[in-house]
Amino acid sequence: MKNIPPVAFYFASVLSFVFANVSKDKSLSFYYILLVLGLVFFFAGMLKRIRTKR
């Protein structure tokens, strides 16, 4: 996790949001899981970017 660039976290976040939107009609619980996962990836990328700028 230390060598992963912040852009990879942002990309994973976008993919998670897209898959959440696609699966919204099929499974509501899977939608919320992917939504939370997307938020986690987004904030992980943001924290990684803040820490590497110092």
C-alpha cells in the first residue's frame, strides 16, 4: 500500500462508484457496499496525496 500512487486510489474510487450505479437496481445492499468502498478509496487517495506532498 506504500508504493501505490494516489491516482490508483482515485481510479478505484471512480470504478467503485460506476459499479455501484450499475448494480443499484439489482441489489441495494451491494450498491451501498460499493458506495462506501468508493468513499474509502477516495479518502485513502486524498490522505496519500497529502502525506506525499510534505
